[in-house]
Amino acid sequence: MALKATKELKVPLYGVRVMIFSTKVAGDKFLGYESIDTNYSAMVSVLQCSKGIDYIAITFRTLEDYCSETLTHECVHAAWRVLELVGIKVSVDNQEPLAYLAGWLSRQVNNFMMNHIDAQQQPKD
């Protein structure tokens, strides 16, 4: 069974949807336009569908661009955007929502991406 190149998450408590695109090709296909800026290995963006629902998208250029530094970097951006959408201000005195959400997102994104990387490394019959 082939893995899906995209995954949709619904963030617990906040209800914001997060789309993960394993590659630029998957993001472009799903969105119908360029999903990531030139020269970026990954990118977070806010999407709005025709029904006015906001989504956060995390797009990786390729599976080879995926690494722990990029994961951490993009999950902090994504968590900050989720909190912004629901009206939670992040500050030195209010760090916990960002820290917990970035950790949760990191686990979800890493599990998704590692499944794709592992599948790519399997010998083809």
C-alpha cells in the first residue's frame, strides 16, 4: 500500500487544521499552485479555503530536505501561527502553549515524514 503524500491533522483543544505535505510536488498538486518558495527546504503558510476555514500548511521540498533542525524550525512557526489564529499571545510570560504545541506538532510531523523516508529506503521488488 502506497503512503499518502499529505496528511491533515486537527490540533486538539484549538481545532485548527494542519496540512503536512511530504514534498513540494504533493503540496503543489493538492493546492493547485506553488506550495513553497524557491530556495526554501521547507515552509509554513496559512491557507484559507473557499469556506473561510484557515489551515496551516507545512511543506517540505523533498524527503532529502527533512532533518531535525528543519522539523523544529517549521514546527515552531506552525505552532505560533495556530496560536495566532485562536487569539493566544505568546510572550516571555506565556511560553507554555507554544512549547506544548510545537512538541505535539513535532511528533506528528516526524512520524509522518519518517514513514515516507523509511518507505523510500525499502528495496523495490
